[in-house]
Amino acid sequence: MKCILVTISTLLILLASMPATAAELPQGVIRVAARPAPALQLDNLDGEAYDLESSQGRWRFVHFWASWCGPCRKEMPGIDRMTRLLADSGIEFVLVNTAETEDTVFTFLGIVAPDLVPLLDSDGVATDAWQPRGLPATYLVDPDGLIQYQALGGREWEQPEYLEFLRSLGK
């Protein structure tokens, strides 16, 4: 009996010491074995250079998408709303369009999410380095540059469970 109580006590202590985000992941977000995020150096739609490494010290929401992708098209307005709702969260939102022209991206976002300014991976090289298993694909990169979480497929990022989870990372 004493052995069972010690085991239960140990388990309770371990569970209590786990970060809340690990125990309460929203649907479709999975914790992955931490690994360094591949390099990501691209220009955005406004022609400004971006380097993922330069934003170390904060969480990054790195999202790969394309306008021809049905789930991407469906979730993009929600991502637009999410970025506005989490503007003060400390999380940096990095949206990477995969292998489309600047005109295609500009036209699509002008209709569904005019406030977003994505990075352009026109030749698909950066996407190949990250190796998403499909689109859309989201990676959550910690302040040290390690991928900690991944979400494959579209989701309603502006829903409370996702917003709460992302806010908990930004703290």
C-alpha cells in the first residue's frame, strides 16, 4: 500500500511540474522532438528581407501555405484574425507562401487577408528545407530556434483553444 501511495505521489508531482502547454495542446497541435529550425531567409511581399535567425528570443509561428491549397484558402481569414488578436503576445507570425508568383499571392491575400505580409518562397527551396508533409503546415519555433510543436493541415487558429495556447507560449 505504501508503495502505491509513493508511486501516486510521484506521478502527481511529475504532472504538476509539466508545463500546461504540454498537457493541454489544442486539437491537431503536436509536440515534436525538439530540433533546430532550418534556415529561413526570404523577402516578404513588400520586398523586405527576413531572416528567422534574427528573431531569436521569442516564439515564432512559421506557417507554410499556398493559394491553390483548399485548406489554406479556408484558414487564411482566421489566421488574419488570429494575428490581430495576438498582436501583443510576443509571438512573431511568419507566413511562407510556397512556390507562387508575387502577383498570385498579392491577388489572393488582397481578397481574403489584406493585412498579412507573407514571405515569398518563389522557388520552393525554403519549403524543401523545412519538409512539410503537406500544406498547410505550421511549426512553432521556440526562442532558442528549436521546433517544439507542429500542426499539419488547416485549423481555425482564431478559436479560443488555439489563442490561449499561443498566448501561453508568448509569456
